[in-house]
Amino acid sequence: MNLLTAIVFLPMLGAVACLVVPKNLVRQVAVLSSAATLGLSLWLFPTFLGGGGSDATAIFGTSYGTLHHVIRLPWIMGDSFSIEFFLGVDGLAFPLVVLTTLVSFLACLASWNFNSWKVNKGIRAYFFLFLLLETGMLGVFVALDFFLFYIFWEVMLLPMYFLIGVWGGERKEYAAIKFFLFTLAGSVLMLVALVAMFFYSGDAIAAAGGSVASGYLEGVMLQHGTFDLIELATCPTIQSYFASGSTLFLGMKFATVMFMFLFIGFAIKLPIFPFHTWLPDAHVQAPTPVSMILAGVLLKMGGYGFLRLCYPIFPTGGEVWAYVLACVGVISIIYGGLCALAQTDFKRLVAYSSVSHMGFVLLGIAVMTKAGFQGAMFQMIAHGISSPMCFFLVGVIYDRAHHREINRFGGLWLTMPRYGTMATIGFFASLGLPGMCGFIGEVWVLLGTFDAGAKYPWAYPLAIIAAASVILTAAYILWLIRRVYLGKEREEYKGYLDVSGRETFILASLAVLCIALGIFPTQTVFNFTNGTLDLMLQQVTNAIAMVSQSAVSGGLIG
Amino acid sequence: MDFDTLRTCALVILLAPLCAAILAGVFGPKLKGHTHWVTIGGVGTAFAFSVMLFLQVRAGHGAGFPVLIPIYDWLLAGVGKAFRVEFLVDPLTAIMLMTVTGVALLVVIYSRDYMRDHGACERGYERFFAYLALFVFAMCALVLGGNFLLLYLGWEAVGLCSYLLIGFYYDKPAAAAAAKKAFLVNRVGDFGFGLAILLIYLTFGSIEYQVVFDMVRQGLDANGHALAQGTITAIALLLFCGACGKSAQLPLHVWLPDAMEGPSPVSALIHAATMVTAGIYMIARCGAIFTASPTAMMVVAIVGATTAIFAASIALVQTDMKRILAYSTISQLGYMVLGIGVYAADSAVFHLFTHAFFKALLFLGAGSVMHAMGGIIDVRHFGGLRKVLPWTFATFLLGSLALAGVPGLSGFFSKDEIIHHALTAHPVFGAVGLVTALLTAFYTFRMVFLAFAGDEKIPEGVHAHESGGWMLFPLLVLSVGAIGAGYLGVGAKPFHHFLEPVFANTFMAANPVHGGHGAAHPSFWQAYGLMVVSGGLAALGIFAAYLLYVKQPWIAGLAKASWPGAHKAAGHKWYVDEAYDAGLVEPAKKAGRVCVGLDDYLIDGLVWLVTAVPRGLGYLLRTAQGGAVQGYGLTMVIGITVIMLVVLWNSA
């Protein structure tokens, strides 16, 4: 049994089980299956701790660039195409897989009080969709066939729509449909790219004589177009055809257009200004555990998509759009921060802070430097830990007070001391206090942006503006803490129970990780991710250099 | 000097308070009123090992320093280099560590009684001691760190502790607001500091002190090119930005007076003796960078001098004892910054050292007054306390004499040195230093006279009483320091000689006044003449305060009435807070509201427009399929008619 297949489909098994077990056991089954998935995903660790040489199913490259636990089965085969069930995990996917299983497990625990929710009907359906969502998310992170990737991408979309639309707050239908439409718009662009990339890769092979050696598998010849993401990124014939200035799509350069199509699809997910307005609405209306998943995992798919698809397959597109993307990233950072500053709704504030934090991910990736890529990746993991914590903190008080008006709170630290302490840890991690997880990612991204100044002079001012956001972030978070947790104890909240054992467990697990990631960033994240990211960046820069070289020499001959 | 001993000392100094913080935090609820023992143990151990480290450094004087002690690889930089957790030990570190842990130990002892009565919040007692131990850990980490990233880490960590401790009485809205303000204003400084570190890393390819400083001295960057003067000036100024935040220099001084909302022991330890001097420490540590840029040094000196006199002018009219002391702290920090700016880093560190004693003493004394007055600290509400609080009065008086710069006490020697160097650097700096000295003596004794002289006046319902032994003991110890510490800097100047190896290559060598040969020996008249002048100014200030506030109080009233505008403006701290509000805070909030408006109307409006197209089409198509058979029939008839017409037309 392939480990990845097990990890991906175990939640689905649990989902089916939720439909058949007695109603009073549904919660237990759901928590158990998400816990089991987490346990299984931890089995991936030995592979990465050991460097990965011994893995019999490993393919492609060396060390961290290697794809581990690969499974490759023909799925839909035709004369001129082959769609495969192709899963694998490398340094890019591995931390995200573990993050997904972890956040899902904690969010599942956070759903434990389902029966006391405002909308508490359909417990079976809720946990069924919840676990189905987990399968979809895990599938996205490990699928290496574009077609399969797309299917998982859509599988994840539908449960989310229902989870928000059925179990959400007052304006849940609006929020759900908004989420759905935004994401669907991205999916459509991605679908166009999917089809176009398949046909163009076929054209490339046909132009090269109809049979081309695979870019990474020995002794394999490509006869027709492919959906294989690794192939698209590594096969020299396809790569040079994609990057060539004479390959046109709708009259524009193929790489430039395709990059943008994919980028927009992922940018909506990340989300990036101006595609972000679905996020605050979705978060505010979604139930707490769904918000945790949304912030902790779903947003990361955007960043993952950039790193898995956009840059390796269309490096020249990244080069063309670098300035625009970096600017948009910085705008997101500042814009999200300013919006957060103006919020009076607790959950909306946290949602906008996500927009700001995710801006760093885009900035780090856009400048295409080692530190930038690494920082963006770290920022994704760090935000994947700290933002579910913040959303759960909001949920805890919402469960008790049934409102989220920041200005109506006050003195909660006095009322609920343990909750106050946890909140301080969570929000300071989000603020980017050194020694906690938020700090490393931001610093790395800034370092990478400064570093990019050598090739892109515009990187310096952008880095300075992005760095100024530390003030903005501190402003809205400290102001929030002051209004909600400090100050006089209010009469209406007296007698509120402090966080329960279950709530403490969820918060404490995340709090420990917030600190651990800040103190041991190398051991917890960088050791696993840097190999793959550096390799990826190397290929990207090589490809860019080659294209600009050929452009120069072509110019000379012409 | 023995490397392993130093390593052990450094580790114990760091880990003992950290363990104390964790123990106090975890077991505090069980220990309750005994939690202070945990922190006393942890900080006491740190102090003992600081002394040991100091002795080690002194024993190996001149040879082999600074010592770099690597601990472990912290993280791998994106460019392939490792950032290590490493300590740097040299005489400056040794002195800072002793000052920090020593004052901290006394403050912890003092807090045992003080916090017992002022633990306004439930569970407050153990929380306080946990934070305090955490602060000592963070401050020691800041001082011990061997590279810029660790400095930054400690820098932010002390900021966090300061935030938590200012907001200790978090049910008080003023305290909650002050905590936020302190952290936020410091963040503005840290923004510059952070950029400086990035710039250092990109220029020199390293963040280790020694590597960076060596390259600065050689004038080379990471690629072996000559270092641009602009780069080094930018780095120095950005670093100074951070120092301005932490050490409350203009224009980032606004947080410190508000920080007095925290408990008095916190004010004494963090906001007078230790954390606020981190900026001074940083500039002194980065001497190589600062002295490489005369422009930056000039900025440092100007900011220091301006801050010194500006804060002193505000202190003249405040009525809250702790706020007077806070402005006094800002002013004294200004002296230190001025001292560094005129290349007298050893004098600045010396003033830092003596100031730690007498200012901690004054804050603890003010705390003792507050303790006796049932939490009231405004001098308008009490007076003539010398009989009720004899010990507090005696020690407070000693501290005030030291602060006022009365000859023979510690503050006199250290401040005089700075003024001397300022005078040789530029007459204006010297004049500012002297005028500030006069103001200092005046506002200090204005406070002393208002609180302790005259007829006894005690707020109603307050049972005034002298503090107990736990609080008086630290006051007495600090009094000894306030008197004696100054003598380390006279005669053979053991203090300065101890520090010499640290500054020999930087401030002393680069001093333009003495042609790069370190401090020149001033002539007899230069040295003693200045002493007489500044001693005279101190006496004059004290006498003026005596005249205005004891003998002829009407003069004070007349002065206030004659210059109402100036009095009001100084009372409002020259409207700096208001300027920040109008210039930064409100615009930021407005910008936030504008962004939200953009989101709700512009972006969502566009989205609505885009979705309106399919919606409109759908509406049209829906009306066509309403389900009414008559409608279908009509459409069918029309359709057939049209088709028939077309066919007929064509065939015709």
C-alpha cells in the first residue's frame, strides 16, 4: 500500500464511515480518522530526516528534489493522451501535507461542540464534507498530474461551499456563493491553461520529431502531449518550446499568458489584492473550524500553486511579471494591514491580517531569490500555524458571547486568564515577534527582496515599504489586544468559563508550535524545504538565463 | 581567563532567569505568595555568575578580548550561511551584565513587599515575578548576543516584557493604552533597526559583530570593494533609529513617561536602569560603524543634546513624581547619547552605570512614597513627608543629590565628564549640557521640596507608614552605590581603564578633537574649573528650587502667571503626542477606513458588475421559460410564422 494514497484517502474512508455509524458516534469517528491521518502523515518524517536515499519508489534528481513515495498508475488512457494517478511528495509538498493533517485534526476537535452550534442539524453531512475536504486538500498537495491536481482542486471546492453555506452565520449564502464564484473564476482560467498546456506540449513534441526523451525518467520516450507536472517543468524540448517567443497563444507570448492564467487562479486562493474580497466574507460567515481550515490550509494552496506550477513550468513568465507581482504583493501587505486597522469585527480583522501576511508569500516568490523562496515557504507554514490559532481564539469567545464586536469586549484577560495568555501568544506570533514563527518568514522574505536588488533595482524601495508594515501590524494587533483583552472587566462577561480542557489542548498545541518554529526554524521547516526550493530556483534561473542568452544571440544573427 | 568558565557563566546567566520565569509561570498559582523566592533565586544566581564573569574578564584584562562563544547553529541563511547562537564577552558585556542583574536582584527583593500590597489584579503576584525573571533573561540575551540578530531578538524580547509589565494592571485603561503605545513607538524604531541589520547583512555578508566591525575598519564590503560612505552612514543612522526608540530619544521619547503606569519596581528596573539603556549599549557596541561616519556621529550628538534639554524643560512643570523622574531619565539618556556623539563612549557608559544606581534608587523611593500614600503619587496631594518616612526621605535625598550633580556623589563625576567632552567637541554642546545641569538640579529639588519639605500634608483616609525591611534594604544598598559608584571614575579611573580595550580602536582612535589619540589629559584649570562651574550650577538650581517652593512660593505662582503659554505648553509636553495623533495615528485610521470602503464599494462593485452580465442574461432566458403554456404557444406561433415568411420569401 502506498503511503501517500493511504494518507489521501483515509479521510474519505472516515467520511463514508460518518454516514453509516450511529449518529452519536459520528464525532468520534471523524476525530479518530483525522487523528489517524495525522499519524500516518507523521510516517513521512523518517524519509525526510534520513535524506531519502533508501526510498525504493523515489524518483527524479537527488536529495530533497527527489519525489518520495511515488505511485504512478495509468488512469484514463487514450491514443493521444494519458492521464495518470500520479502522487509524490518532495520538500515542497511534505510540510504542507503535515500542516494539512495537523490543522484538520485540530479543526475536527474544534467541531466537537457541534451540537451547541446555532445551526446544529446534519451532523453526518457536516463531518462527511469536512473529511472529504481534507482528502481534497491533501490530494492537491501530492498530485503531480495536472489533470488529477485539477480534480482534487475541484473536490475541495464543493465541500467548502456547503460548509460555509449550510453551517455559517447570518449571511452564509452570500458568503458561500461569493467564495464559490471567485474560486470558480480561477478554476476556469486554470482549466484553459490545463488544456492549452497539454496541446502545446504535444505540439512541441511533434515539432521535435514526434518522440522526445523524458526530462527526468530514464529510458522513457514521450510520444504526445502530457499532463505530468514534473515533465512539463523538466523536459528541455517542452520547456524551450513553451519559453520561445514565437510560441503564441491568442496572439500573445505563450509563457507570459499561461503564467498569468495560472497565477490568477492561485492568487484568488492566496488571496491577493484585488482578488481578496471573498476572504473576509467567507471567514466571518464560516463556522470556527472551517475558518481554521480556510486560513490554515486553503490559502496555502495559492502559494503552493505558484511554486509547483507557475514558476517551474513558465520561468520566463515569472521574469516578465516579477515587478508587477512584487508590487501587488506589497500592496496586499499594506492594504490588508490598513483594512485590518479599520475593522470592528474581530473575525474580519483576523481575516484581513491574513491578506497582509499572504502578501509576504507573493513578494518572496516574485523576487525569485533563495531567501525569498525559503521565506515565502516558511511564511506559509508559520501562517498555517498562527492563523488557525487566531481564528480559534475568536471562536472561543464567539461561542460564549455570541457576537464579535471588538468594541463591546474588554478585560477578558481578567475574566478568562488562561484564554488571555493563549491569546497573547497567538497574536504576538501573528505580529511577528522575534522568537516566534511569524518573524522568520517576514525577515527571510525581506532579506530575499533586498537580495534581489542586485538584479531588480526596484526591489529596494519595495523591501523598505514591506518592512514598514511591521509598524502597521503591531498597530492593529496591539490595538485589538487592548480593546478585547485588557481594560476593565465588563459586567456582561463576568462568570464566563475559562477555556475548557479541549480548547486548551487545541490552543496549547498551536502555541507550542508557534514558539518552536520561531526558535528552531531550521530543524522544523528549513531542513525539509530548502533543498527542494533551492533546486527549483536553480532551474528557474537557469532557464531564464538560457532564454535571455538565446534572445541575445538570436538578435546578433538577425 | 578561561574559555570554559566564561561559557558556563554566560549560559548560567541566561538560563537561571529563564528557568525562574518558567517555574514562576507554571508553579506560580501553587506557590502564590512565595513566588518571589523563585525569581530571587534565579536572578541571584545570574548576579553571582555575572560577578564571576566580571572577575574572569578582569583577570584576563587586555588579552584575548572580545571572546566569542558559539553555542549552536540557529538557522541557515537563505544565502547559505549559518546564523549562530553565540555570545560575545568583553569588558562592556561584563559591566552591563553586572549592572542589569545587580539592580534586578535589588528590585526583585523590593517587589516582595511592594507587590503584595499593589497586586491589584487577581493572580497578579506570581505573574509579576514570572515577567520580571523573563525580562532579566531577555536583557542578558541582548547584552550577551554575539551578532546583530541576537541583539534584535533580545531587543524585541525586552520590549515584550516591557509591554507586559507596563500593562501589568491591565484593568486600568491608562495602563493598557500606555503598554500599547510603548510597544508601538518602539516598533517604529525597530523598523529602522531591522533595515539596518538587513543592510549590514547584504553589505558585509555577515551579521557577526566581529566580522562586520573588522570589515568596517578595513573599509571593505563582502565583495572586497571599497565601502561607500553613504552605505555606512545609512547603516549607522538606521541603527540609531532603533536606539532612539529604546532609549527614548527625540522624537520617539513619547512612550517612556506613559510607561510609568506600570508598577514602580518596573519603572526602576526597566524604564530607568536597564532596558532604556539598551540603545546606549547598542551604539557603544557598534562603535566601529558609528565612528566610520562623522555625519552619523554628529546626528547622534545633536539628538542627544536636544533630548537632554527638551526633556528637562518638561520635567520642570510635571506634578506626578514618577513622571518627573521619567522625563529626568529621558534627559539623562540624552546626556549619554550626547556623550557617545562626542566620542566619549566610556564616559557615557560610566554615566549609564552611575545613573542605574541613583535613578533606580529614586524610582524605588518614589514607589515607597506611593506605597505609603495609598497609591497617590501627585505631589500636589501630599507634602512634608520627611518625618513620616524618614528612611525613604534620607535615601531619596541622596539619590536626588546624585541626580542634581552635587559634587562628591556619583552623578556629578559621570555627568561632568560628559559635559567636559561636549565642551571640547563644540561649545554649543557644552552650553546645552551645563544649562541642562542647572534645570536638572532645579526640577529634582522642586520635587524633593514639594514632597518632603514644609508642613505635613497627607491625603485623607491614608494611613501613612514607613516601608518595611524588604523595601528599605534595596534603598540602602542603592544609596551606597549612588554615593560611591562615582569614585570608580576618578583618580586612576579604574572604570575607564577596564573599558579601554573595547573603545580603543573605535571611539578613542576616531576622536577628531584629540587627533585620534584617545582622551587628552585636560589641564588643571580645564578639569577643575568645569567642576566648580557645574557644582555651582547644581547649587544654584537647588537654591532656586528652595526659594521658589519653600521660602517664597509666590514667586513660583508669579512665574507661572507671567508665562502662561510656556507653562501650558511644557505641561502638555510641547504637544508632541498631539502632533503624532494628528499627523500619523488619525491618517492611518482614515486610510484604513478608505481601504475598507474601496473593498466594499469599488472592488465588490466591479465584481457585482461582472456577475450582472450572466445574471441579466439569465433573467432574459428565465422569462422565456416561465412555464406558462400560453407563452410557449405564442412563441411557437410567432416562430412558425417567421419561418414560413422566410421560406415563402426565398421561394418567391
